[in-house]
Amino acid sequence: MSTVERVYKLAADRGLSVYKLAKKSDVPYTTIKAAEYRGSQLTVDTLYRLCEGLGITMSEFFDENAEETGGTPIGIHNA
């Protein structure tokens, strides 16, 4: 799954449109759409800000199996 596809999935899981996530994260919506259309990846800075908007860490973003294998649920951080 590409980073853009993962952003779409995680936003949908939280009941957010990608547009609303972009606004919440202070990321231009056009940045996400451009990466989607070009098939390119998002920058680390953009991903970091999107993760903040999603309420997750970068590690959680890249751990696609965390939800399926009973790992730390996305959005819950250990103190």
C-alpha cells in the first residue's frame, strides 16, 4: 500500500475526508492529490503533519499490521 493510500485508509477509519484531514493537519489538500495523481510519495514533513492530524505516530502509520495482529491500537500511545 502506498503512503497516499494509507492516508486515505486511516482518514476513512476515523470518519474524516482527506480534505478535512489536510485542513486539520495544515497540509495543502493539493499536495495529497498531486502525490496521488503522480503516484509519488509524500515528504517526511507532510507525513509527520498528517500523522499529527490523525493522532498517531509515524511508527504507527507504517505499521499496517498493528490493528490486525493485536499490536498497539492506532491512536493510543503508551505512556
